Amino acid sequence: MENRLSDIFLSFQTKGFMPIEIPGLIQDVYNVIGKGRYSNITDVNQELEDLGWGLEIMDNVTYDLINSLFNKKWQTFLS
């Protein structure tokens, strides 16, 4: 799990986000995914844009990493 978080942080840093912004961005992605209406990267990107994060924040790799963490979190919660 730690490697995935590091990869996510690195991905967002290379897109110009400051380290202090990244936890809030990840939280917003979790909130968007948790609504259940946004099941693909295009919808998540649109919602993030609506929240003011900018255009096309998520790429496929970053989306898959965050989605896998989200799914792991729910699997742990439901167990």
C-alpha cells in the first residue's frame, strides 16, 4: 500500500501539485469515487474539474492506483 501512495504522490507532483495539496486532492477523489456515480476516469476528471482542481487531473495509471486503494479500504471496512 505504501508503494501505491508514493506512486500517487509522485504522479501528482509531476503534474505540478505541491505536496501539501495532494492529500486534499486524493480525499476529493475518494469522495467522488465513493458517491458511486462516477465509475470511469472521464467522469472523475469532470468532477475534479468542477471542484476546481483543473483539467484532466487523472491519468489511467493514477486512477487505477487510487481506485485500488479505495477498493482495498472498502474491503477492509466490510470484512
